[in-house]
Amino acid sequence: MKLLHNLFLVSVLLLSTFIPTSAIAAKLNINTANADLIATTLTGIGVSKAKAIVDYRVSHGKFKSIQDLENVDGIGLKTVEKNKDKMTL
């Protein structure tokens, strides 16, 4: 049993070496996420900007592209670029 456990641990360690963490982690859906999730997931987005994203989405409808986030007051190109790999529609 201990040998099986050790083999399992070695397998997990080996696999984690070859699989990037971005492939494991789920992406944030900017069309469905609430402000708290947006604020805790995205870099450079605090609670107030996250609420602005949700408010914009409620007023204008779903985002059609990740780049549409630039239309939200306080969200610029640099912020979108930093986070584009963490988001989906």
C-alpha cells in the first residue's frame, strides 16, 4: 500500500512538471462572474473596478470580446493584457 501511495505521489509530481498551471486552472468568465470573484481573480482589479465591470455588463449587455473590457471606466489596455489569459467569455 505504501509503495502504491509513493508511486501516486511521484506520478503527480511528474505530471505537474509538464502541465502548466494555466491549463489546470479554470478561466474567469467575465460575462457571468460577480464582482468579488473578478476582484480576487484578476491582477490590478480591485472591488470598485470589479463592480464597474459588472455594472457595465448589466447596462450594455454581455462582453463580445475580452478587449471590450477597455470600454469600462478605469480599465485600460495594460490591465486587459495582463489578465487576458485568465479570462473567457
